Amino acid sequence: MAGKIFANLLQVAFVLGGAPLVAGVLARLKEIVQSRRGPSIFQPYRDLRKLFNKDEVVSENASWIFRATPYVVFVAPVFVTTLIPVLTNYPLFFAFMGDMLGGGFVLALGGFFAALAAVDTANPYGPMGASRTRMVGFLAEPVFMVVFFTVSFIAGSTIPYIVQQHWLMVSEFFAPSHLLLVVAFVMLILAEAGRIPVDNPGGHFELAMIDESKSLEYSGTGMALMKWGGQMKLLVLICILINVLVTPWGLAGGQRMTAVLLAAPLVLFKAGLFLLVLVAIESSLAKLRLFRVSEFLGAAFVTSVVAMVSALLRF
């Protein structure tokens, strides 16, 4: 029991420490593709340290929601980390406290509070961006549910660890249902993480902001927690994709701490391969107009439904 608790803490530490690195590598890869000289891959760590050392300015119109939101956004990915296979392929101490659908709703809870906080300060740009984020969330949540329902139906369980073990034991990776699920989940990651073509993470024009508008009024520690929480959310979604759906191999199979520690660089390597795919997508597409975002997520929903129907017809 103590070993599983310690392994769980290692998974949380991996996500806490690795999320800024993943964000830095992604930004650096995009700069290389665009033939630009960008910042170091460790720049997100420097940004977080700078923000934690700055004073925090809070609007006099802000309520407790605005002050509590950074902590909700920060804690939500940490909680989901305890439910999913990040470094180990065996269930840990908190593995059965929630299933995949529950983990998705916990991540959505952070986005919901962030949208409330954007409205809370009475900034004219905050409600505009919050309405857009809720539109994206409203369209993305059905995709979450259909994807996880289909995966659970095929694997016979809603627990991520059991689903991961199912993909290890069967050879269904080239089945149409599985390939369509992967495509739908990648489209979902683009929407939930605020990446191109749904949103431009590097854009700072207030009238065009979607994901960035949620942290527009934050500064200091609050801004650091919002940024760090967003980076962890991206890493958690990537871990679900690579460790459960695409490449469920290479995780620690024993409870020895050396095996758990050795799994960390392999997971980072798999995440790096997905970042290359992400960079290729973002470098090949332009940001969609707002009314086209619904078409993009509608296509993701249709893809997930076709995957579900294809899985049902096989049984």
C-alpha cells in the first residue's frame, strides 16, 4: 500500500514538473518549424518563477469565485493524475475513486470556474471570452462522453487502468473504431487545450481570445496557477491518449521505484512524438473563425459516433 501511495506521488510530481517542459518543447518546436529563434524549452519554468514572485492585483469587483478559481484550475489536473496511468500500468491507491468520464468532468470543472471568474471582474472582454469558452466546452463535452463510452464498451470497464490493460492484451489497434476514436480524441485535445485550429495560444488580441481570456485579469500567483494548471491539463490529456489509447506500452509493471522512475523518460519520449504531430497540425492549419469552431467540434462528434457504431456492429 505504501509503495502505491509513493508511486502515486511520483505520478503527481511527474505531471507537476513535466507540464512546463512539455509546453516549452511544444513552443520551441513551433519556432523551429517557422524558422524563428524562439525561447529555451525551460522558459515556462522561468515565467512561473517570475509570476510567483510578483504582486497580485485583484479587482475590487471580484468575489470569492475569482480568488478561488486559480486553485481549482490547478488542482483539477492533479486530481485526474491520480486516476489515470501516467507512469504505472497497475492501479494505484486512488485508481478506483473515479472513472474516465468522471475525470473528464473534473477537468471541465476547472474550465467552468475559469469562465465564471472571467465574468466576475466586470471586464468587458472577460464575458466575451467566457461565452466563447463555454461554447467550445458545450460542444466538446459530448465528444468526451461518446469517446469514453465507446472505449469503456470495448474494454468492458470505465477504469483507465483496466482499459489500458485491455489494449495491451488485444490486437485491435487497426480496427476502424479504434482509429476513429484516436482521431476524435486528438481533435478534442486541440479544442480543450486551446490549440490551433480552434484557438491561437500565442494570440493576445482581446477580441479574438478564447482560452486566454479566462486568465486576462489575473496577475502574480493567480496567473502562475492558471498557466501551470493549463499546462498540466494538456499533459494529462496527452497521457490519456498515449498511455491508454495509442501506445499503452513502456509503463512500470512492478512496484519497485526504479521501474517507476525509468518509465518517466519513456513517457516523455512518447509525449514528444505526439508533440511533433501537434506541431504538424498547427503548422498546416490556420485558426478557424468563431462560427467554424462548431463545425470542427461537430466533425469530432460525428467521428466519435461513427466509432461507437462501428464498435457496436463488431459485437
